Amino acid sequence: MKPYPECPSCPLFDRGKLVASRGAVTTDIAIVGEAPGRVEVAMGKPFVGPSGELLHDVLQQLGLDKVFITNAALCYGGTAKEIILAAKCCHPRLVRELRIVGAATVVALGNTACGSLLGNWTGISKARGRFIEMNGWRVLPTYHPAAILRNPNLWQDFATDMEKLVKPTPTAQPDVTYTVVPDYLTVLSVLRYAATVDFAVIDLETTGLDFQKDEILCIVIGLPAVTWIIPAEIVAIPAFASALEACKAKWVGHNIQFDRKFLLYRLGVDLKITFDTMLGHYLLDERRGVHGLKEICGTLFDAPDWEAALNLGKSHNYAGVPKDVLYKYAAQDGIYTRRLAYWERDELKPYPKLIKLSKDLLVPLSNVLAEVEMRGVQIDRPALAQATEQLQRERDEQEHLCITLAGHTFNPRSPQQVGRVLFDELGLPDLLDRSTAKEVLAQLKNEHPFISALLEYRQIEKLLGTYALPIAAMLDQAGRLHTQYHIMGTVTGRLSSSSPNLQNCPARGERAKLIKNLFVASQDMVLVNVDLQQVEVRLAAVYSQDPFLLEVFQTGRDIHGETAAELFGPDYTKEQRTFIKRTVFGTLYGEGPAGLAKTAGVEVPGMTEREARMFIDRFYRKMAGLVSWINSVKRDLHEQGYVESPTGRRRRFPLLFDDNRAQAEREAVNFMCQSAASDIMLYTLVRIDSPLKAMGAHILLTVHDSVLVECLPNKVNDVIDLVVKVMAFTGHELYGDSVPFTADAEVGIRWGDLEEREV
């Protein structure tokens, strides 16, 4: 019998299993979760399973032993939708309980609790981290511990949020005052003063995100005493651009790469900045997707979501926003960017390497990438149309083959339907919870021709959906593609890209060549691609000082061929070399002998797992220094909770437990090699930019450890010489002379048809 009057209207009535609230009967702090789980039902108490252990550890560390704990929905069972309905029915009960215990502060753990307490059922990510006054409570939304166990990267946010219960951030917010510049003479006065202060914030508000199509609505200049708004009509005065470029202020912005494109394209202003608060935050927190100004300031300063006043929904078009609303919003951007800059300056003081990385690499790199994005790369439109038609035809043929092999019609894009064909109808072994992921299917591809057909279908579908079709919609009027680069898009420091994602563009095969050949040199120009060779393995040799690795690289031998010959004999096959290459990289990425051996048959048909283990054991004995270094990285991880690269980048793992320890160890080893390789490449981009321009050449693209340059035919040798020398110099400057840092060069008109050129 349910004890609450709201229960009969609940979808879990007479079906769910109730777990009552517990904890202090009078307290200032209440914790509200979503719904009980199996362990809670068995124990008859909320938060007693793994999620509860995590929550209670945090509460204990904070000295909070007197709290009230409950759930938004008291019953276990039902679908996610039913639990939300149950929480709505349970809401009056929840309010009564919170009133009875006298809680002044309520922590809402997860989406359902947040929805029940705040009426915000859309997600926790943007709501979390700031106190919200509601119905007489201070509600603090944050992630549910169960979400953290699934994704330990959320731990940092959760811990920061919970600390506010004992060390609350002062809620007093800066006054949102601003002054609109009335005329051009006032602009000159503002710019003169900006050059005299410690730093000046600059921020643009635009009608949208496309620098070629959208317009500047206003420019914010944030100074210590006044936040100035320069309206569009004054920005449009021709003399304004010259005055802004001549200003010697120490400019600071948040994601200045975006603003720089508009300033360059719309005003011709080449604005150099001294600090970017988005990049500064990335150096302090390398996670992806946590660097938005509103989200950071909400967490750090309890800042309100000042963008909500614009009522834009998912639109980025500010053109219809009333000026007074827009200007207040823009002023808050400037005010909080300035506040964040002061905070980051203090946080970075103990880390001189990170300050150097910001000043010498990331900020100059953002300037370079803004110009690379603006310039774009030429796409062959007729070739694009032909490639799209060819891929669509091949996809349809491959889909027909999959259906024929399955014996009936099904949707090859549906994992559930593919799973039924594979495991229920064809009876293939289920290696990982009915997973149809590429890595799993690769282990089964010799079991049935359906798998090879499906993998082929997926490859074609990806090329169509990621490249051929989207590129057609992304081209500007001149047929150029403007890929966007993200400095803070990976945890290792590698660049990521979008529109489209070129970092995942297949490197080999006829279809990869088909896509790459869409990228062509401009008229009368040629393409030069320079690629650092085996740089991550070379860096592993530097770190480990493994005698075998050092000797191979110092004498210019082929590491993979050398190792294959050592293990398989001088007449090793192509497949055996591929297996060795995978073993080398798998080892660097932390994959153990068991995992490598398990998939060995994919690289070397007929090789058994036992044979693979034998060869891998010999490989490990051959490179004992490498294995010893890998073990030392793992020790650092467990002792410190992070690993650090020579340039000061950190990969943090603040929450380690049995389920994520092996993955964390793999990521730590991978980080050490990949972040170091990335820094060589990124410094190279910064250092070659100006000399290339002096030759009439320029950077077009960068993919992982390579750079694609466009130049005049008579400058090819000069370009190759410059880039190769800068790559080598940068590698030695950062990581010493233990191994040479070598590069290959290719030249041609189409990216997919480049031919090797002697370096």
C-alpha cells in the first residue's frame, strides 16, 4: 500500500518498489536523486549502492554528516519516461518532506531531480554548477553520481559543485552597466585609454557564425571601470578599422579565433591578442566541451545564464534582438571575460610552462588558424558531383548485397536490426553484448561474407554522410571549403576539425583517394604535403631511451620492418609487418598482449591467438626499455592522478576505480606520445606561417602530423626545405637529439594524387 495520496496517479502505482527517504530529520542540506536502483531496493535505503558510496565519500570529505537524502521518484522500476512521470506525481511529497526537515539548500542530482525541483527537464549540463533560488530553497543542480561512474570526466564538475555547499562562491554579481559610444571621437578616446590599462577585453556580436555572410552588430571593449559598446554604425566608419588596428592595447578575448575572422574579413583588421580566456581554461582543464564562457562563469562565479534573455532557442541569429537587450548581453560577455581573465591569471601563476604554452603557442596558433579558416581550400565541384553519384551508386549496390546475404530486407543503418541478422539469424558469436561496432565486426569478418559486405557498406555511407554530401552544402560562392579548427577539441592537445572533420578522413584506399582528390590547388598553384614520420614512436624512443628503438631511428631504418624481420624472419609478409605496426602502436596506446593477440588474426590471416601471444612476448622482450617506461607512466598516473608532458600539458584522471583503471592507463600512455607529437606540429604551423607568406605560399590544411601548403610551382623546393627544417628543429628543441625527426614530402595538384618528392 502506497503511503502518499498522489500515488494512485503514478504510472508505477502497485508496480514499482518503494524506497523511503532517510537521513537527518532536521537539516540545512537535502540531497535529491532521481530514482532508486536495484541495490537500494534490496537494502531499503536510497543511495547505498556504488552511486551512494561515491556520494557519501564526497559528503564525508566535505564534513557534511547531517543531510537528508531522498529521490525525486521513490519507486524503482519502469522506463525513463515513466520515471519522469513518477517524479512529477511524487513532487508534492518531495516538497512536503523538504519543508518538514527545514532544508534551505537542496542538491539536485541529475536530470529528473533538476526537473522536479526547477521545472527544467531539458538536461543538467547547462543548469549545473550555480545556485538557483526556487520556492524558498537554494537549489544546486549537478550530475548524478551514477553518471560519473559511467563517465569519470564529469567528476571534476561534480566535486567543484559539491564544494560550494561548504565554500559557496559569493553570489554578488558585478553591475551590468555599459556605455554606448556616441561618436567616432569617443572611440578614439576609448582606444587611447585601452592602451594604458593592464589589458582590454574585446568581443564581437554578429548576426550569425558565418564571417562571409553575417555582419558585425557591435563591438565590446571592456576596461577596468567602463564596458563600452561600439554600435554597428560607428564600426562601419572607414577610419574606425585603422584606429582599432593601430591601438597598442593588450587585447584579451574568449574564443578570439572567431572574432578575428570577422575583424579580418569585414574590417581588414589584423588584431593580435595577448591572451584568450577559452584557451587559458583549456590549459587548466583539458576536457572537451567545457570551455563556454557562460558555463565556466556559472560554475566559478554563480553567474546567471545571461544568454537566456535573448530567447534565441537554437538560433545563432542576433539580428532581431532589440538593441538594449543585445547591448546588455554583450556587456555581460565583456564583464565576465574580464573577470575570468583575472581568475585564470592567478590559477596559471604556479605553472610557468603553461603560461609559456599560452603565450608562445596557443595564442599565436589561434591567429594562424583564423587565417587558414578564412582562406579555405579549393574544391573541384564537377569532381564532387561525380564522386557523390559514384558513392551513392556503390552504396545502393552494397546495401542490395547485404540484403541478399541476409535473406530479407532490413535497414543496415540500424544497429538493432543488424544485431538480429548477425546473432539471431546467422548465429555468429556475440563478442561484446551484441555490439555491431567496427572493431568487433573486424574480428568476425572471416566468419561470414555478410560482415565484409556490411563493413564495406558502412565505409561508403560514412564517406557520403561525412564528406561528399556535406561538403556540397558548405562551399562558398568561389567553391572554397572553410574547415574549422578547434585548438581545445581533444584531451591530448591535438587539433580537431569540423565542417567537415578532416582528422578522420581515411588515409588509404581508392575511396579515400576519391574524397581527397576533391581538394585541389588554386589556379597556377600546386599542393605540397609534408608529413612527420612515425613521430609518436620516435617520441616513445626519446621518453624510454630504449636501446633498440634508439638504434633503429638513429641509423634511419624502418622500425616496423626491422621488428617484423626480427620476429618473423627476413621474408616477412605485408600482413606480418602490419601486425607489427599495430603491436607497436597498440603498445603505445596501452593495449596489452591479450587484446593485441585477440585481434591478430585480422591482420595476419591464420595466425592463432597463441602464436600472436608468443610473438608479442618476444616483441616486449626486444623493447624492454619501452615497456619499463610505459609502466613508469602508469605509476605516475596512480601516484599523482595525472600525467604531464614536457611542455606542461596535463591529462588528469581524478577518479580511478576498477572499471576505468585500464582505460585510464591506456589514455595516459597515449597522451604522453600524442601531446608531444602535437606540440611539434603546432609549433611548426606557427613558425612557418610568416615565411610561407613571404614566398607567396600559405597553409591550407593540417591533418594530425602533416601540413598541406599551396604555393607557386617554382617555390616547391623552398617550401619543402622550410617545413622539413622547421619540423626537425622544433622536435629537437622540445625533446632533444636522441632521435632524428624526419619528414616526407609530396607534391601535386590534387590532394589524393600527390607524388613523393625527395627531401
